Amino acid sequence: MKLAGRLDQIEPFYVMECAKTAAEIARGPLCDPALGGRRMIYLNIGEPDFVAAPAVQAAAQACIKDGLTQYTAATGLPALREALSAWYLQRFGLNISPERIVITAGASAALQLLCLALFERGDRVLMPDPCYPCNRHFVAAADAQAVLLPAGPEQRFQPSSAQVCAAWDDLSSAQAENDDAGQSRAVLLASPSNPTGTSIAPDELQAIIEAVRARGGFTIVDEIYLGLSYDERFQRSALEFGDDVISVNSFSKYFGMTGWRLGWLVLPPDLVAPVEKLAQNLFICASSIAQYAALACFEPASLAEFERRRETLRERRDFIVPALQALGFKVPVIPDGAFYVWFDCSDVCANSWDFAFELMNKTQLALTPGRDFGRAGTESWMRLSFASSMADLQEAVERLRSFLAARP
């Protein structure tokens, strides 16, 4: 079968490939209690152990009972767009018009719509290395090119404005010399980031936005973990730096609605109609049931619950980071958001891919190797998700301690 050439630019999602192996082991004798096995502990997937808030579940049930299951407008329920607008004002002090908000079938659909709306074949999109792998694959699926900017611990695993300017101008010079070369078109950031849990300092983010704006480009910021920020310095949305900034967000992480597949975009006014046209054709609309249910996210009891969960995740972070360091792993930057620890395992094992499979088979502990997340030395890094229970984290540390003590 002849397949589209763009598939050659899209690698497997290795996070999920590792998860498949963990699931296979979990079904086998190593995890069979009848054979003396122990259960698999999953610290590999970016999914909170919290489910949708009670009011959200009740709202979904009422929606089905009342027959509110028809298509909505492609841009989403007006009431949900208005609720998000009010939330931006309450949470961040930002006046975001509901007309700039487009509800999507998850942040993944949001990124797909953006890439198709903004990028031509060969356009170049700057993003950090390390970063969430699907971001660069969304770019590739639109026949554009992801340009990775190595960002090490000395810069909190986030690109600097100087780095963005230098890369942008170098690529623009190459395009000027070669008509076949793609032009620099956008920068795609994430704050807080997956896999590192680090945010971009507001002054640096503003400098990046201004530099890209001066060059006629777009700044896209993935803010799906912004609600799960633990440091007041970083609890600010990129949207404060101008109406031309594009924000991608989701109900999955802070609002605990992962499988509901519901997200949103905040767009410059002129981009709303083009994105709406694409959404009408590609998705018709996001799930109506998920949208009606999400309205309950903004009830006072729900918001209080989400804040309680954020504090629970902070407590887990404050346990797992020093525990990993005590075991000999390097955590050079403390995560200030999300629910990931990005740690260097090179003192224990040179290759995190091999180490991840060794852990699954010998300790029944699933972590994520760095292979997915970039090219700049990520083979010696691992991502641990502390979205699991404190009991699981404590058990994982004990298993790691025993494993490392017995390892030659």
C-alpha cells in the first residue's frame, strides 16, 4: 500500500508504545498475584488520577436525560465561551472576548486546526527541545517543518528570546537565498511544559512575543497546564501580551476531563472565521455532552475542588523530587507546574529507553524515556508523572531504592 509521504516525517508516539508494553507486562505473570507478582505502577502517562468533578458528572447525566445531544455551532456553545471569558477575568484579570474563544475536540484538535490554518508547505515553526512530541508532528502533518531549539537546564528547558531571534533570522536568510527553502512562520511554546514542568518567565515570554511580532510571525502558546502552576511568578497567561497571541488550552488537566476530549483556542479576531471554517469541515463540533458538562467546571464548588487538587499535586511534587534526588538522579530544575519531573538518569543508565524497559520488567514500574521529547541529549533523560496517588509514589520510590541497591 502506498502511503502519503508526510507519514515519513511522523514518528510513533513512543510514550504510548511504552504504555502498551507496560500493559502487556501487567497482564502477564510478573503482575499476577497468584504467581507472586505485583501490580504495575504507572507513572508514565500524563493523566491525573482525579476524575471529572461531581458537578461535571451530574451535568453530563442531566444533558443526556434532557436530550441535549445535538450538534452545537462549530465554535462551541455560547454559554461555554462566555464562561471561559469570565474565568479569564476572574483567574488572570484578562478581558478576553467570548468571540475570540473557539471550543475544540481537545487541545489536539485545536493544534491541528491552527497548523492547517496558518502553515504552508515547508514553513518552519520554532519550538523548544525538549517538547511534547505531538506538537512537532502536528506541524509535520500540515507539511510544515518543526525546527527544534535546544534548551538545557541552565535556561529551564525553555527557549530564550535571543535564541528565537537567531534561529528565525538564520532561517529567513536561508529562505532568501533559496526560493525552495521554507520561511520562518511561527514559534510554538508550552508554559508550563510537558515533559519538563517548567514555565517561561513572563519577561522572557514577552520578549519572544515581541520579537516574533516584529518579524511578522505568530506566537502560539500551549497553556494546557497553566491552571496547574505552583509558583506565583508563572501564574500568568501569554494572552496578556497582545491580542495577536494564540493560546491553546484544554479541560483535560486542571479540570480533570481527559477522556471527554474538550479544549479551546483563544485567537486573534481575524483568525476566528478561518478556524471556524476548518472546524465545520473537519469536526463539525466538539462533543455537545462534554460541552454542557464543562459548564459545571465554573461552579464555585468545582473551582474549589480543582484548587484542592492542585495543592495535592504540589504535595506530591514536593515528595517525589527530593526522593529522586536522594536516589542519585539529577533534577536540575524543580518543576513549577504540570505534574512531571524531568530527570537525568545518566549516572544510573546511559540510555533511558533501555532503563525504562528494565524498570518495567524488573520492578513493575512504568516511567517514560526521553526518546519522544527531542534530539538534544534526551536519551539520558526520563519523565515521571506524579499525577498518581501518594501511595503509588511512595511504593515506586521503595521499589527504585531496592532495585538500585541490588543492581551491579
